[in-house]
Amino acid sequence: MDQVESAPPKASPFRMPGLRWWMMALLMLGSILNYLARQTLSVAQVQLQGSLGISEAEYSWITGAFQISIMFQPICGYVLDVIGLRTGLAIFVAAWSAINMAHALAGSWKGLAFLRGLMGFAEGSANPAGMKATAEWFPARERGLAGGIYNIGASAGMMLAGPLVAFAVVYWNWQSAFVISGGLGLAWVGLWLVLFESPARHRWLSDKERDYIATGQEKTLQNCGKPSLREIIRQRNFWGIAIPRFLADPTWGALSFWLPLYLAKERNWDLKTIAMFSWLPFLAADFGCIFGGLLAATLQKVAGVSLINARRFAFTAGAGLMVSVAFAGRVQDPYLAILLFSLAGFAHQTLSVTVITMSSDLFRRSEVATVAGLAGTFGNAGVLLFTLMVGALVTQIGYAPFFACLSVLDILGAIVLWTLVRERRAE
């Protein structure tokens, strides 16, 4: 399949200026729908607790099933590297959309856990796909911004889930929320198959833009055949990415899985009030996605900082801002708590987009999806452990200690990033 995707493009008189950005916009839309599907359960959980009688402990196992299965995303990344991005991602998105719609048929927490497990495996393709596309379609100087735009999809999907799911639940039922979010994913698959191709084959890509992309990419990171898992995990740069993901991703898990339930249980907000305000941290996260990429690019251009050091500085800046979430569970004013969660969303995406993008800075094109999947496994392992601890202990100690822990984890992640990651030498 790699040979097919490297074939010359068919002749076409039409050329789309800035096509690489249109391709990233298409991927961002897919990411929005991915995270809308993920977040549908979190928002609907307020209603599901009454309908199916799901407790906090059972809910942690439902989300845990998702986190366990999404840790197999290296398999998804390997498939994308081998059969190609266009075909591979279409298969995975169609699968997770259909499974998401099937959530409407669940009658117990065990049924939901089973479906979440299936959905988690298919959705494990999203991050490797985004990083593979970033590596293929963008020169090194633009990858940070491109990765930030792609990651806007994560927070935008979370942001849309609150009002969309609340609307569906209030006017129809909780089952309709899953049918709507899943159906949107299936519609996107058709759009993807019509519009997307690799740079080597896309008929709408001008020769000028194709050359611009190729000349801006590192010669040491060109394709080298099928990726080798053994070779990847032997590199310190892999661990320099994976360990910070393990430490930092629990923040996203807290915002995604526990924020709506926290607002309902601890702040006594009803579903409509949650829908009005729970999207704000994800809106702030959108700005963090762009800020992380722009900060790294500015440090390179203005201060002459190397690409990898610029990424590390951006991660460290985000980790410093994450200190704010430590106070979110202690303040009395619920709107001040939302403000602190919003700052945490901004900070997390600032550092997250930075470390995620580094897979395309440090590894070859034919390895990027596999590396991103492996690093994502560590990130989701961190989310899983955090989620299970919250589910087991929240009724005894409350949410505040967990929020305080998140800021410390990000500082540790920054230390690891500076200690392990090394610039790749020219070959």
C-alpha cells in the first residue's frame, strides 16, 4: 500500500492554494467528531445515573474499559503506517462511529463498558493519524502550528458535546445523543474518502507547494520501510515523549470524564447549567493548542532556539500554568472554579500539542504513526490509573486532592522532557 500511495498524481487542471491547510482542516473536523463521540457519555452520564443506576465506581470502570482498549493504539498506528492514512483512517472512523451509535442499545453499565472498550480501540487511531498527516503534509517549521490546529479538534469536540448532548437529552432522550454523534462520524468518512490523498498523489496539490513541503522536511526523517517496534522503544527520545504523556494526560482525563460529574455532585449544578459552562475549559484549550505551536515557532524565529528546545520551552510554560488547577477544588465560588479549569485546559493543550508533535520531529515519516500510538498508550495508561483512583477514592477524600496532584505531574513531565530528549543528529 505504501507503494500505491507514492505513485505520481493523476493529471488535473485544478490546483488548490494552501492545500496542506485544507487537509489539516479536514483532519481537525474528524478530530472534533472523535472527541464529540468520546464526550457524549460523560455529559449524558448525569442522566444515565438515574436511568440505569450507574454509580461513580461503575462509571470509572466504564471509562476504564475505554482507556484500556485505547492503549492498543500502537496497533492502529502500525496499520496506518503500513496500509496508508486514507484507507486506514476511513476504516477506523467508520468503526468507532457505528459502535458509538450502538451505545443507545445498552441497558446496563456492563453493556456500556463493553461498547466503550470496542470504541476505545477504534478511536486509538485518531492521534497517530493526525501526527502522520502532519509529518507528511508539512515542513518542519510549520508542524507545531499544524499539530495545534489538529488538536483544536479535541477541545472543540468536548466543547460542543455539552450543549449538543444536553439538547438531545432534554428534547428526546439520552439514546439520541449517541445516534447523532455517531451519525456525524459516518458522514465524515464519506467526505474524507472524496477529499483526502497523500501529498504524492493529490491531484489538487501544485508542484510549488509539493516542493515547499518536501524541501522543508528533515532529510534524516525520510521513509525507511515498515516501522520496527524494537528499534523505536530502544531510543531514549521515545521515552522522552512517552513518560511526559503518561504524567500529563490525566489532566485531560479529569476534564473529559469527571468535570460534568464534579459540577453535578460537588457544585450541585443541573444538566442545563452544566451545558452552559462546562464547555469553557475546552474553548480555552483551543487557544492553548494554537499558543503552544506559536510559542515554539516564535522562539525559533526570534530567539534562534532550536526546534526541539523550542518545543521543550513551550511544554514547560504550559506546565507552569497548570499550577492553577491545584486550587480548583478549594475555591468556594463555582464560577471561579470554572475559570481555573479553563486556565488548566489552556495550559494542558499548550504542553500537550508540543509533546505530541515531537513524534514528527524526532522519528522518520514511516514511523510517526507507530511512535505516536506507542506514546499515546502511555498517556492513556496515565488517564486509566487516574480514573480508577478517582472512582475508588472520590467518595472518601473528594475531588480536591486529585486536582492538586495534576499540577505536580506536569512539572515532573517537563523535567523528564529536558532530561531524556536529544536533538536528532544528521545522518
